[in-house]
Amino acid sequence: MKNLEKSSEPARETHTERNLGLLQDTWVAAKNAVLELILPPVCRLCNAPVRGDDDFCPVCDTALEMSASAMASACRRCGSPQSIVVNRSAPAESVVECQNCRSHSHEFDAVIALWSYNGRVCDAVVAAKYVHNAPLADAMGRRLGQRAAAYFAGSAVPDCVTYVPSHLTRQMTRGGNAIVSVAQSVAKSLNRPSRGLLKLNRAIAKQAWLDDEARQKNVHGAFSVRKSYASPRSPQIANRHILVVDDVLTTGATADAVAGALKQAGAAKVTWAVTARAVRGH
Ligand SMILES: [Zn+2]
Ligand SMILES: [Zn+2]
């Protein structure tokens, strides 16, 4: 039980908590704006000096771009950057799926992954969880937004953007919930609303510490649609295409649990957008 969060209270966001969160976000944004005015610009990942509005120094930028280009041939279904892909049908919009997706079904319909979870990307993803690294989370949100906008160019854009909820205890440890601002950036890029559609029903252990089977058990039934969106056939969810934003996707257990909850509430399609795609054993 060591891995479990301390509190077993349901993660229900109250009005006061929401206001405190907004106040905290505003304070952090104001502080960062002042710091950017008085300090020379630095890389949002390694603090090396950068030119003008650049988010990253040339070394970090090159590493991130290499990771992004490695994802170009990722499985269209699960986002896995595996080299063995199978082109299943002839049309231009044909789904290119990995071997694993051919034999396993998922509740989610597709994964858009910005980077492969290796090297410098791991540092970036872990650092961005903490509120003092809000500028890094902003930069990641903008890049994931650009990636999502390119992905949906010429096709139907999702109706709404949401994010995977985390437990309040974990948010307090990190000083905030960075994934909310990443989701907002993605929503802005797609010109769609960002809504907190989901809630955690109970505390869950960190998925990274569990094996594949334990991951599924850990998140089974852990997510549901918030009460305000759970009314029968909520117009925000029923027959809608929902884009869920998260930081890392590994086995897809969380993605399946969340997508299952959204589909139970009537969602027509659930696409996943993650900053990084990890592969077990890599
Ligand atoms: Zn750097
Ligand atoms: Zn796949």
C-alpha cells in the first residue's frame, strides 16, 4: 500500500479549490511574466541562454525535434513508435497499426504523441509536472497543440478537449496541475473548448511503478464523468469526439479506462494527445 496516495477522499473539486487553483495559476503567470522581463531568456529545459522568444536552446531543440520525427511513423491507433507497421487498407486516410493493435482492441480510437519518452524528453515531462516549471509546461502545451492541429488538418477537429484528472494530494505536492494548462494550450490551437469532464473516483497508485496487469487493475473503474456532465446524454459528451490530453502513455491502461468512461457517457470517438509515448522495456 506504500505506493498509494495518502488520502482516500474522492477527488471532487470544490468551488473554493477551483478558485484557489485559479488564484495560484494567475500568481504563477504574473511572477513568470515579471521574471521574463528582468532576466535574460533561457532554455525552458536546461536554462542555457536562448535567443529572443525561443523556448529551447539549440541542443535541447535538436533532441526534441529528433524525438518528434521518430514519431512520424508511430502506430495511428496506440502511438507506439515501433518500426514494424502494417498498412491495413488502401485509402489515403488508412489506419496504420502496429502488430499489437491488430490483436488487441482499445477503448480509445487514436493516439497523437508529440515525442518518444526517452532521454531529454523524460527530463522535460517530469520537470513540467511542477508549478515552478510552468513556462516549460506552456512550451510543451503549445508544441502539442501545433502537433494536434497538424494531425487534424483537413479532417474533423474534436468537439472538446479534456485532460486526465489527478488526485488533489498529488496536485498539492507538485504545486498545481500542469496538465490543465497543457490541455488549455491544445484547445486554443484547435479553437475548441477545454473542459474538466472527468473525475477520479478513488486514489490510484502511480502507474509507472506497476507491471502491465497491475496497471489495468489500478485504473479499472477509477475514472468517471463529472456529475455536471453525467446527465443522460450530456450534449457536451453524447455523440461527440473528445480529445483527452495526458503527459505520458505507456500501456494504454489509463487511456482505456478514461475512454471507456467517456464512451459509457455516449462519446462517439475518443482521441488521446500525449506529450510523450513510452514503450515498456525501452
Ligand atoms: Zn536547453
Ligand atoms: Zn498500436
